[in-house]
Amino acid sequence: MRDKLFMLIVDPQRDFCDPEGALAVPGADKDMMRLAQLIRRIGDKITEIYCTLDTHHFFDISHPVFWSSSEGKNPDPFTIITPDDVRKGLWKTSRPDHQSYALKYVSELAENQRYPLCIWPPHCLIGTKGHNIVPALSDALTGWEKQQLAPVDYIMKGSNYKTEHYSAVQADVPVREDSSTLMNYKLLTNLQQSDMMLIAGEALSHCVKFTVEDIAGELGEASVRKMVLLEDCASSVPGFEKQGADFVREMLARGMRISNSVDFSA
């Protein structure tokens, strides 16, 4: 029996990977072209493909419309909102009934070692072009399905407007009454069956980082040794390059391997 080679692609969507996207990551368009070429080259060796899709409403805790200043202005994209900011009234929720929840939320972010709340341009909105996978990769995934007679497993994340959902495994602050924000044990169980996991997607500093860290945290060090990061198929958000590089260095020390779309062979 051949080894089970799984591929995990994180958020390869237009808003991240198209230079005209709402939250374009520099270099991501080329990342996805290289990834598409790899899939075409070794597709017959790939056992399963999992692809996460960031999925948001316009009204979302990390979008400007959710918040307002004392002057009634929404925050600019890339504003950081801390617990002190909320306590002091520098930022309030646009809906007063969300104020107490929002303070609890940003306080929990500060406690659980996730990033502080960053306000992003509205992105990957449900039903919009920006939510779609970039065409080059979409074509490659369709070709893989045709060749393998098997479906790509698409995993939606982020549709609960009350929490961020960088990781494919769980929301940054799970919402107890919404199972889609809780630990995705189905995905974890599936990934555990692999002999090797190829990791790619956007952004290295955010959704790739937290997805990989959560998988490792739940499945343990044996899962880390199965991982191969395709370094030329993932890029960091500008200003977060250090976080991306630190993540890679820490995971390599734990046993993750690194390769690229040209050199990797199954």
C-alpha cells in the first residue's frame, strides 16, 4: 500500500492571493501558481486534499463597521484594539448590546496567546468574488478531482461574526453555542491518517501559522514530523514577517520539514 500523502491548503482565495484583492498578500499570486504546478506534477501521488476557505460577513468583529470611536468614526484597517482601549472607551461597539461581549473577547485574546484584535479591510465576504479560490489553483484542483475521481474537502471557517477564525482547527475565541467555532475534530481525525502532510497557503504569519500550531497542539509531535511546509507556496502579511519566520523556525525545531514546489517529490 502506498503512503498517504495529504495536502492542506489554507485560504487560497482571491482577496488574499489576487494583487487586486481586498487583503492581498504580496507574492501570494505567485505562491498559488507554483502550488498549482505542483499539483499537476504530482497529483497522482496525492491521496487527499483539504482546502480551507476564509468566510466572512461584512458585519464582523474584525471589520471596521463593528467598532466606532467617541466621534462615531469606524477604525481604519490595521488598527489594533486592546482591552484597555475598550475599557477606556477609545473604541466602542457600533451596537451597544455587543459592548460587554467585545470587552470579554479582547480580554480572552490577550490571555490565550493569540494575536490582539486587528481590524482588517472587509474580505472574503460570502457570495463575493473575493471569497473564490484564485483561478490558477481552482483549475488545478478541478483537474485533480477529475484525475483522481475524488473530491477536494473544502472547509469553511470564519462565518461567526463574533470571533476571529485564523486557524482551520478552531476559532481564536470559540463561541460555545456555535459548533463551527469549536475544535474541528473531524478534520484532525482525517489528518491523523496521513503519512505526510504538505502545507501551503496564506498567510504564513496568520492562518497557516495558527492552523499548523493547533494541529500540532492537538495531535502531538508525531503530527509535526509528518508536516512538510512548501516555503515557496506561502507568504506573510506585510509587517508580520518576523512572526512568520519565528513560526517556521519553531516548527522546524519540533520536527517539521521544509521543501518547495520544484524540489518536492512524492
